Amino acid sequence: MNKCMKVSDQNFMPVYNRYPIAIEKGDGVYLFDNEGKKYLDFAAGIAVFAFGYNNKEYNDALKEQIDKIIHTSNLYYNVPAADAAEKFNKASGMDRVFFTNSGTEAIEGAIKLARKYAYNKTKTNDSEIISMNHSFHGRSTGALAITGQPKYQEAFRPLINGVVFADFNDLDSVKEKISEKTCAIVVEPIQGEGGLYPAKKEFLQGLRALCDENDIVLIFDEIQCGMGRTGSMFAYQDYGVKPDIMTSAKALGCGVPVGAFAATERVANAFELGDHGTTYGFNPLVTAAVSKVFDMFESYQLIDHVKEVSAYLEEKLDELVKDYDFVIERRGKGLMQGLELSIPAKDIIGKAMENGLIIISAGSNILRFVPPLVITKDDVDTMITILKKCL
Ligand SMILES: *Cc1c(COP(=O)(O)O)cnc(C)c1O
């Protein structure tokens, strides 16, 4: 254990069990620790660095903005925020966006907007949100309340009330929970932390129909599955089911802390002056990053690349399912893939790290592959070679 690790363990809040490496820098799809060891990275900072590390075009855009201004507040307009909002809405098909500092804050905003929409209709405060078992929406108390994993919630009750849970991919279980109080249904089109489960098309279509029939707001959490990861800019676009509110974060800024919640005009107009706010949100440094990220998705033709390379990754992961009896199943979509094991994932992850490969888990027995979107087939081959050694 080197000095950085000791100091960290003595001074940080004791909520993370970190792997014993200290990352110093990155280049392309490789990371380097502070002892000079090189790692092929199939985690991308948890689905964040779409273009890989130390990308000159991206870095230059941020440096240029730093030299102009980093922060202004929301009392004034700024050009990078305007550009980022226009590009976000064009890419997402939403009409109005609010930039936050994280995913969990994007969820908080989505909850508030859905509640306000219901409040404007009913003038009562007893609206309910339906969320899914095994979902993950963040760690602030509102987002935690709609996260369908009791182990994260138990010690922190009371969380916000008015939340009920249904089963993912089970439309009947959602129907059972619907009442005149229901103001929103929130769902990840592909469950991430919960175990890399893609929604069935009929399930999302069914939710859309339920929401239309009952004037309920449909919220898609695209924080992990959005931004090109599953082979369309946002996962909902490939499903052909459009939400009323959508959240984004992770790869949205490719490394700067930024999230967003966005909505169609009809729903967004439920908010009035003063209903929501933030000091850092919309700040010109992070929105300059967002703006650049959208430009680069186009110039790199990244969506086409994801489709091609992810088909190859799927093929290679499927071979592992065939070859090893403790590799049970492959799940996921695009470059958001999971391998369910019958053994603990952390043993494999530790071995992989020793062999120069970074992968992460989802739950205790699922290996999660969320690499930079720019990985090549050669990188996939390298990853598979190392992984086989560890398996
Ligand atoms: C990561 C994640 C969040 C929380 O985002 P933070 O930036 O960590 O607050 C919410 N929803 C989903 C689907 C996520 O993957």
C-alpha cells in the first residue's frame, strides 16, 4: 500500500472499499497508476469517458474555456450553456433541459418536475411514483427513495414518501400499482447497477400506453445507458418509446461533473419561476464540455462505431459463456454488457487488475463491461485474452 492509499484511507469517509491502485493518468483506452503500471480500461470511470482519456480535442476545448471563465451563476446567460442545451435537446428530442452537477441531482429534478405536474392538476400533495425493483437512481435521499434496492435504503429512512415498487419487465405488476395518485413511472431502459437487464420493447410500449391513458409522466433514467452507449444516442430512441422526462449524466460531460434532466414542452411547463435552482449547474466549464462532446459524437461517427464494435464484443463474450461452466449468461446492450458468474466477481476483477485489465462489477456476481466507446476490435481481443487467463 503506497502513501496515497494510506492517506486516503485515514482521511476519507469510510464508504468505499478501493482496489489497491492509485490512478495517475490516462491515454486513449489505457490507464496508468502512480507506480507506472499500465491497464487496459473496460470501465471508463463507470461509463463516463466515451472518447477515452487525454483526448486532445476535448482537453483543448476545456482549457480554452478555463482561460475565459469557469463559473458565473444562473443570474446571467452564458454561451456554452446555450450551445449545450440546444445540442442536448436536438439529440434527445426533448424541448427543455436543466443541467445539474451529477446523476442523482438530475433524478431529484425529475421527481420535482413530475410532482409539480401532478400538483398543478390536483392541488393535492399525495402523488405517488412507481419505480422498479432492482433499479438504481442515485444516493441522495430522493433518488435513494426510488431506488429499488433496500440494502442501500434501510439505515436512512424516512426517505421521501409516495414511492411504490413494481417488477421490471412485468407490465401487470405495474398496472397493479397504478392508482389515481400515480404521477410518474420511472424506469431505466437498461438496468445498470441492478444487473445489466435490458427492458423488453413491449414493456416500455406498455408503460407509454399506461401513462398516456392516465396522464402519468413517464421518466426514463438514461444516466448510464444514454449518450451512445447502447448503439443509439439515447437508449429510448432504439426502442421507439419516448419519455416525458429523461435524465442523463455519466458520459454527458465525459469526465466533468454534469448531469441533466429534460422534458417535453408540455411537462416542462409545469415548472414556474423559482421552482428549481442550482449554483454550479449550467456553469460554462461543464457546459463547454457537454457542447464539445455532442460535436465529437458527430465528427467521430461514434454511434456507428459502437454498433460495430459491440456486435464483436457480444460475440466474444458469448464464447466465454460457452467455454466456462461458471460463466452463466451474457446480458446487456451495445457497450453496456454483463456476464453473470456463479462465483464472486471480485475475485476475477482482482486477478484482471494484476494482469493489466480494469473491469468492474454490478452486484456481487456480475462482471460489467462499460468501456470507452472508442475501443476497437483489437482492444476487445486484448481484453478477452487477459480475461481468459483470469477465468
Ligand atoms: C450512476 C447512476 C445514477 C447516479 O448518478 P451519480 O452521478 O452517481 O449521482 C443514477 N441512475 C443511474 C441509472 C446510474 O447509472
